[in-house]
Amino acid sequence: MKFDFFIAQLATLQSVRISRCLFDRTLDIDYVQIHAFSDASEKAYASVVYLRIVYVSGEIDMQFLASKAKVSPLKKQSIPRLEVLGACLMSKLVDSISHTLQDELRSGKIDRF
């Protein structure tokens, strides 16, 4: 009975739409910022990157762009060393995103944090 209900509910997924646009094309962009964060622990290190769009109207929009995580090396590393690895991962991720989005971002001011 529960399975039949589950199968019946799957049909409603056809109406779900996820926007893939980073910018609201109907609003004028004032400037764009790339915000990136990284963290590390004994087991792994990771980074996440967001795009902050400020429109001329004063409206602010945040978009998740990418994240990356890696398992810490088998050889024991100090936490500061793992934090540096996380920062390197973050730097590469931001550089890759900046390169990929350079045409979109060219029209606005780009700030990296």
C-alpha cells in the first residue's frame, strides 16, 4: 500500500523545475562577488564557493556555485597543514569558477573573498 502511494507520487515530480540561471536577467547588476570558504579536520578538508549578486535596485541574491572535499592524506598531518591544503583547494576552485564565468562577470565588478 505504501509502495503504491510512493509510485503515484512520483508522477508529481514532473512538475518540479529547478532554475539554473545565476542572474536575474530582468534586473540590472550593480556588482558581483565570489565568496569562498574552506575548513579542515583530521579526516578531511573541503571548500565551498558562493556567488553574491547585488542588483542596482538594492536586492541581493546568493547562489551556491560549487564545493569540493578531499579525504586527508594517510600520513598524519597537522591541522594547520590541512587548513593550508583546504585553502589551496579553495584557491583552485575559485580560479576555475572565475575562468568559467569570466564572460558573465566581465560586466560587473569582481571581488574575491
